[in-house]
Amino acid sequence: MSDKKNALLRRDNMWFDLLFKRQLLRPFLWVIALFMALSVMAVHFVTAPSSNNKRVLLYSENSGESASGYGSKLIDSLITASDKEDTIFEFELADTYEELIEAVTSGSAECGFVLTDDFDEKIALCDTDELIEYIASNYTTKGEVAKETVFSEFFEIYGRILIDSKRAEIYGSDDEELRDFLLTEYDRLLLGDEVFNADYQTVEGVRATSDEKKMQPVRGLVMILITMALLLNGSEKFYGTASTVSRALSFKERTRFEILLYIAGVIVPAAVGFVLVRILDPSIGFLADIFLFVIFSFIAVMWTYLFGKLVNNGISYMAWISTLLIAQLVICPVWQDASDYVPSLKIVSYLFPAGAYLRIIELLF
């Protein structure tokens, strides 16, 4: 019995050596590895703003502006409103124009506003032409709302300037008492609820939380691409020399051969994926990371093997690959967790290796 097991083990080793060497000689394998590296790096360095992104950057081109200037007052009032949570946006002051552009382009900021160099001079003359430059990417989702917030703060300041410098033209009088009365009424309307007739009622409800779920786009995309590489490699059981060998074997031998085929095909994509994960998202300890990665790469192997058993037709198998890619991108919590809107999808995501991998990381770390 031991001789028979040793013979089977030697045969399995021989099959694995031949299959792995064959994989290394296939240009397709290296194309997949290159595509994985480029796509994951593109996702890491160029990302669209998250639906939870509320960061808005401010910058004034007049670096020598005094603290009492109108531009400084506008920026201070927006940042103060953000600190007091009077607005949903998180306003921050950018050090340079280039920093603002880079943040908006990379998606780390939803949008940005740049106050022109002559902001104070023009607003003092009640000239509102091209005072503020609005900067946003094609992916912004809340830019228009942020624009309304900035402009509402701007017109609060602008209203005081009109009262102070244009009252003679508007009201036909330059009397100081009229000025004081108008400013008092202006502040009363701004700070009170008279205009909107607000009626406050205390009701019980679900308490909102500020905790935001941290998405894992790099790890999620790497595991999805590993699964896709396995699925494409699994097509060999229907086409090519591997299919000829597989059909000539018994059921048990065919099972071992096909699993070795998947293992030989996953080594290079998994190695490339792990290097990318450690470079771009080293948020987990090395030993824990490599343990989880090896475990879920093997789970992906078995998942792909079982899927191949369910689909015995080569044409149907190839058609399912694109469907599974789209399904994983939608269901697995890579960029957005669809289970926040459809809770049942959280259970469904565990059916995919990438989904289970990301859920386990979410639970453990």
C-alpha cells in the first residue's frame, strides 16, 4: 500500500512539474500577470471619489492676504462650519494649488475652490465676476451641493458689503443709523428661523453613526483577478492538450490532474497579487496576510474546480466567465458594499472567494 501511495505521489509530482513548466512557457500567463499589475496599480493611484467622500479643499491665490480680508473670512467661516459640524462637508485649506488639483484628480477630495488673487479688491467694489474657481473631476457626486454651501457663505459676506457700501444707491440714504439697523436685521434673518418657520420636534429614530466602512479595492480586485485567471486557465479542460490527457484518465485520476492544473495556473498570478497587496496596501501584518492569502488562493482553486464540474460545456463555460466577473465586482465589497442597500447580498458575497476573503478581513481587522 505504501509503494502504491509513493507511486501516486511521484506521479502527482511529475504532473505538477510538467503542468507548471508548461504554464511558465505560455505567453498568456504573463499577459494576465501584467494586466493584473497594471489594473491594480491604476485602481490604487487613480480612484473615483467615494460616495462617502466629503472632503473639500480651499485655496487662496493671495498668499499675503491679511486675516481680516474677505477671502480669509470666507475660508475661516467654511472651516469653522465644518469643525462645528454645521455642514456635511469637511473643508480643509490646501497649501498649494497643485496639491488641490492632485487631491481632486486622485479622488481623495470631492472637489475644490480657489479664491482668485484679486478676490478682496473685486468684492470690495461689489464685482462678483470670476471671483472663485470651482474644480471637480468627472466623477464628483456632491460637487454641486458643495458649491451651494460655499456660495451661501460667500453671499453672507457679500450681503454685509452691499449694506455697508451700497446703501445710498439702494435705499437713497447714507445714514449710519440706517446702516446699523440693516446689519442688525440682516444678522437676525441669518441666525433665526423666521424665514423658514422651523418647527422643531423631538422624535425617536435610528442613531446615525459617523463610522465608515473601509473598502479594500486593491485586495478585492487582486482576488477577483486571481479567480478570473483560474477560470481562464480552467478552460484547458475543454480545449488543448490538457483536455486530451484528462479524458484518458479515470475519475479519481482526472480529479487530481485537474486540481493540479488549477494549482499550477494560480502560482504566478497569486505571487504577483501578493506582491501588489504588500506594496500598495500593507495594512495587515505580514504573517497573517500571507496565511490568509494562501488559504483563500487555495479556496479559489477549489471553487473554480467545482464550478468547472457544474459547467461541462466549453462554450457555456467561457460565457459564464464574463458574467462571474461582473457579479463579483457588484456583489463583493470592493469599491462599494452593495449589502448596505440589499442586506441579503452580504450572504451571497460569501459564495465568491473574493467576497469571503474581504468579509473575513473586515471581521478580523
